[in-house]
Amino acid sequence: MDLGAQRPLEPQYLEEACAHDLRCPVSGLRESEKEAYQLIQECLGQENMSLFDKLNFLSAVETLSGAVHVQADSNINNYFPKNILARKIESLILEEPIETLDNFVRQKAMLCTVALSQLNPSFYLSQKLDLANACISRVFPLPLIMPSLDRKESASLYLQTVQALDDMMQALVMDNMKPDMLILQNFLEIILPWVTLSDKVHEQTRALGTISRLQRFICNFPEVLHMTLFSMSGKLMGILGLMCVNSNQEISMEASEALHYLFKILALQRGVKQKIEIVLRDLQKNFRGEWMTSLQDLTLFFRKYLTPMERADVIMVALEAMISTNRQDILAASKVLKMILKYSIPEIGKVSEIIEYIYFHMYHITESTTQSTIRRILYLLVQSYTDEVILTLFKIMDESQKEIHHPWEILASFPKGYETIMEYLLQRLIPLQAKNDQEPSNPSRISPLIATRAIYELLQEPSRRMELHGFFSSLFVRLLFQVSLLVLEGSAEMIQGQQPVIECVDPVSSTVEALKTLMCSSGYEEHMEYVNIFGGWNLLVSPEKHYDGVTLLARALVIKNCWHNRPIFSFIIRILQDTNCPNHVTALVFLTELLQSPDVAAIVDDIATHILANWFKCEELTTVKLLLQVTEVFAKHKNLVRRLSILQPHVLRCCYSPCHCIVEETFLTLNHLLEDLTWKRSSFFLIQLAFTLGSFLEEEPENLRLMAFQVYGNLLSKIKKRDLVFPLKQQMLNSIVLLVLHLKDVNTDVAQICQLSLCHTATLLGWTKLKTVFTQRDVFTILRILLQLEASKAIWFLNQCVTLFKSPQVFIRQAAVWFAGQIIQTLNLEEMDEVEDANTALRHMQKDPDPVVSCLTTQTLYILEAQKKVLQAKTTTSCFCRRRPRRRSFEPVSLTRFLKL
């Protein structure tokens, strides 16, 4: 392996040397030094020098160097240009054969270089590298010299030559009395190929020995130059680590020693001062130990002393060894990687480069241990650098379209990496929770669109179908929610700031395709076809019909008995625990249909129901409407109806919403609930409903009033006589007068409902005679007979009349005032004292805008005063009578007759 070549001095250098001689100050030199100067001058122009002339020339250079060294400026250029001497020495070295070592030219040349390195001006870096390369190329390839008595002199000459090489390398690595790590780095680039590319043991051991001794020399200096720019630590550590595991004992020992001194340099230059001594002491204990000990130290320094880029270099060195044809290198690399990656991976650079290298070489590896190790590397990278891995795979996919292997196969080739990256991609989709504005954005993270594309690519890999079922539910829901946000809110925010690796694709189509691929890969082709038949996919991407598409998709899962219905329900419920969930409408639309599944209904518990009920606090019409639909589903299913009591209070509270649309939807839901509820299971709710409806039977919007009466009528139809309990009976009695008066409601539908309700009330209360009366339409006749037959409830009826004084309908106010007057005429003195509130209300009614009501009220108040005087007079004349005065029995005056008067 000849890395050097002889280069003769160019004519211009000879001319320069001759011209320099004219101004050379030789007067201050001794005679021997003048002779050396003269000899050098003569030899510089010679090309084919004899061995004797070479040695004399080199000795002369040493002599002159010694003379210059003691001078004040120590400048060799005062006699000969230093670069010319260096070139001449380099050429002499390169003339030496690599087959034999039978003279001292190499040794003398290197010692001359040492002497020149002590003089001014300093060697240029290129000169140092040329000299080092020349000497190494003429020393390392020398034949192996085995120690023996007959070759004692040859062995001694070789050792002297190696020592001279070490002295020269140590001298050249110095700059301003300190080792320069950049020079060392350049030397290593010359030496390391002799370790990695050579197939000869003696060349490898010589190179390793040179590295070891050069590093040992540097360890003697507490300060070095350019340590921060020294970037060979990782590569060097990787190569030496591999050599430590070499089966050849000599190579292993030399590599371990070199690795030891590399560790010392790193500890001295990068370690914490307080711990350096402890680290060096531990290193010394393990010096020249077994290879396992060296690898343990390597693991420590890999994690604590290398930069991320240098760690990547270690991994790359090992990977390059693993794809070689040498089984020994493969096994060594596997051992090194297993050690350094035994635990969690520290920060690593060049991730993209590592991934690309693995991809382009992994399919050429057949050895099982190597494949396992590479999968371990890939898994760790996927765990820690998922974004970079994904972006790299996209880059590979774009650049290698003609490759046989699909780049995503590299992740699908082993379960752990596939699962890890899929879980990560789920988190990178559009978030399920509302974004925190104060949370800083990370531009290095992949966007939801890239995550969607990556999921789509991974889903197409057939080898991981089993793992897919594990996260089908979460992935299905997240993709569906992403479609919703994109369709309903637009995709501008999602596309903004996309990484350049992604192509310009439609986010909605990309997400829908990922959703389809997920279903297809999971074996749900029939479900997809069902959605397709009814145009569900087109509905899903339509802003106007999107929720219809969501409903159809959920219906397909229910009708086709999707195995994942239960997990999907559980996942959505977990999402809805966050009341800031931006996808709650889509979730509720989907759940409303999903609850039709018997399997899903069977797992609904109190916790899930309370989570749903909590969303009633949201005042959005769409949300409340969906929750009301969910309530209806609960009422229809036998497994859900037992938890309906959790939702019912929230439904009743919706009746009081300031939004009329919500109230309307609530009344519609109540009507539907009454169709399915039974008194036995829902008696408490029905009683609450009866009391709630009382305040809505006088609502100003006609449609709300009609709906309230419809609910009340349906409620009465659910009650049997045996079910009549005190609170409900009281509420029914409180509504009698209201129902009678609304027989003349401006809305004929309300009037019809009131008549039916009155008949049903009479049946429940056992009012046989009144039931016949209620079939009539004359309000005043009904009220007159009602007062006659139920005189004991006169005060009750009066209070109902007072409530109706506020009715927006004129006729109802008229009839209420009239009936109040009729009732007052039947009261005794003791009862008259109890109607002060009614008296006050009547006085207020004198200001009613309707003249008939105002006039009727005034007349009623006159009657009230007259009635009181009559009763008081009677009480005075019969003061000795202990009996309670009987209620007057007379025929009440009709409203028509009263108005005529």
C-alpha cells in the first residue's frame, strides 16, 4: 500500500536556492558548519545521489540546523529556504524502497525534519502533511521483521526508524509550544487508511502504534490548540473500538492502547475539572485490559464526552463495517453498537445521513445478528428523531423512484419501530385539544399534512396488518377529526409553513385517502363500499353536507358490525372529557349514530354518560341539538335507558335557555322521549316535566306555546289513574283554569290540545260530571260549572286567575278577571282576608291597555268591596253564633250579562 510518490525538485526551487546563496551570511559560522552549508548547496542540485551523499547531506542539514538554532532569530531562511530543504528531504525519503530497510536514510531524514521544525519560519501545514505522508508511506509497508539473533541489527534499525518517525510526528504536531489538534486531525486522515484499508496485520499494528504514541505525547500537555475544531474524535473512537474487538491479539492490544489515550485526551480537554483525576484513575486501572473493558469505557465516553456529530461518526463507522464482506468486521461492529446503544440513545447528529445509509444498504445484509443490530439503531432513531426519520424517508422516496425497495418498508420491517412512529404520527395530526396560543411553535416538527402522508405510506405496507389493529381506533378518529377541521375551517393554517420536502397536495383529499387506506388495510372493505354506495365520501368533503357524511360513516360501522366500534366509542369519550375539544361536534354526530350499536350501548357506563351530560353546559345550538338526539337514543335502547336519569335534568334545563331555537329543539325531544318513557321507570322525570311546563304555557312566541301544550298533552296521556301521586295531582289542579281559558286560544291547535287535556285530567281526577262539561267549547259555562262542582277549590282557582292576568292574549285576561269576580262572590269573610294578593292584582289590572279588561276589573273591585261590607254586617248581627258563615249559593253572573250591565 504505497500512499506516497517521489517528487523531484522543480527547477524554480533550484534557482531560488542558488539566488539565496548570494545573500547568505556564512561569516558567522564555524568551519564545520560552513562545510555543511557548502555540502547542502552542492546536493540541492543533484538528482541521483548515492547513499553516501544522502547521508552526508542529511548530516549537513542537521549540523546547519544546530548552528541556526542557537542564533537569536533561529531563521533557517537566512541560509536556505526551509521549504526547499523540506522538499529535498521528502524526495530522499520517497526514493527509499518499501521492500527493505538496510540504511539510515529514513531515520536521518526524519531527525532532520525534527531539527528543522525547531527553526523559523514554521512549516506550512501542507509541508508537514507531505513530510508525514512520505515518511509513513516508507515505514508502514516495510516487511515484518521477526526478532531473531541473525536479524538483530535489522530489528534495531527498524526500531530506531520507528522512534524517529514518532519524534518527527510529535515535532510536527506542535505549534507555538502546544499540540495543535487540527494538525493531529490531518495526520489521522493520513494514518487511519492504513488501519481500515490494509489487509496486513503488521501495517495495521504499526499505524495503531503510531496513533497511540502520538496521542500519549499530547496527553502530556494540559492545554492544546483548536480542541473545539477537532472533529475526528467520533470517527477515531469508532475505528479503534472496532479494532479492539479484532481477533488478532496484537491489533486488539494496539487499538486498546490507542483508545485509552484518546479517552485521556477527551477527559483532559472536555472533562469537568473536579472529576478529571477520578476519570484518569479509572482509565489507568483498565489500561491494556480485555476488549470488553475497552468497550465499556467507550460506551461511557460515547455518551458523555462526544458531541452529537461525533456520536453519529461512531455509528457510521460501525455501519460501514457491518456492510463489508469481512465477517470479522461485521461481528466487531455488532458488538460495538450493542454496547453503545444498550440503553437510551443520547443526542445524535447526522440522523438523515444514517437513515439513508441504512436504507441503501440494509437489503444487502443477510446476517441475522447484523440485521437485528441495525433494526435496533433504527428503532432508537425513530424513538428520538421521528421527524428527521420521516422527512428523510420522504426525501428517499422522491429521489429513488426507480428503486426496487419502497423506503417505508424500512419501518414496516420490524414491529417496534412501526408502532413507535405511528403513535408519534398520531400526535402530529391536527391536535384534538384547542391550541394554546402561548405555547411556542416548534418549526422543526413535521406538519399535520406530512404526518398524514406518512401515515398513508405506512398503511400501505402489508407486513404490519396485525399491529395496525392496535391503534385503529385512535387513528380512525384522529383522521376523521382532521377531515372535519379541514373541510369546515379550511386548510390554510395547516399548509402554512410546510417543509419543502412535501409536494403540493390537497390536505382534504390526502386525509380522506389515509382514512380509506386505514379501513381497507384493516379489512373493512364492505364498510367502505357501503359508504361509497350512498355517496358518503363525497358528503364527507362537502362543507354543507359534511356531518351527513360523518353520520353515514358511523352508520356503516354500526350496520356492518365493525369490530372496533367499542374502542372507537371509548376513545371519543376520552376526547370529550376535555371541554375545549375543537372537534366535539363531529364527535357527537358520530356518537349519536354509533350508540345505535348494541355492542356500544352495552359498554356505556355512568362515567361516559356524565361526560356527555357535561357538554349540555355548552350553549351552542348545534351541540345542544346533538345532545338532545343522544338523549333520544338513550330512551330507545334498553341498555341505555337506565342511565337516562343522568341526562334528564340537563334536558329540562334546556327549556330555560335564552335561545328560542334550543327551547324548540328541547320540546321536540321531550315529545319524542314521552313516546318511549314509562311511568314506572321515569315517574320522577315526568313529575319534574309537568312542573317545568307550567311556565311555558303562556309563552309569547306562538310556536313555543303550542309545543309546550303538545308536550303537556302527551305527558297527561302517559299517566294512568293508579299513577297519580300528590305532586302531580297538585300540578294538574294548578293547570285547570289555564286549560279552560286556552280553549279560546288564538291558536286553534292549542285550543284542541287543551280540550283533550281537560278530558284526560277529569278522568285522572275522577271528575265524571266535569268530563262531559269539558267537551263543550263555551268557556264561561265550563268555568261556572267548575266553580259549582269544585267550590272547595275556589281559592286555588282564584290564584290561577291572578297568574293569568299577565297573559298576552286579551280574551284570556278578560275571562280571568271575570272568573276571579265570580269566585270572589262565593267567598266568606274569613276567605276574603286571604285574597289580598288577588285584590292587589285586580287594582293593577285597572291599568290594562284593553278597555274591556279595565272596565271589568273596576266592576269586579266594586263587587269585592260590596261583598266585604255585606259579610261584615252579617258577622256583626250574628256575633253570638259560633258557626262558620256558610258560602253564599247563587248563580254567578256571566261575562256577557256583566258587560251589558
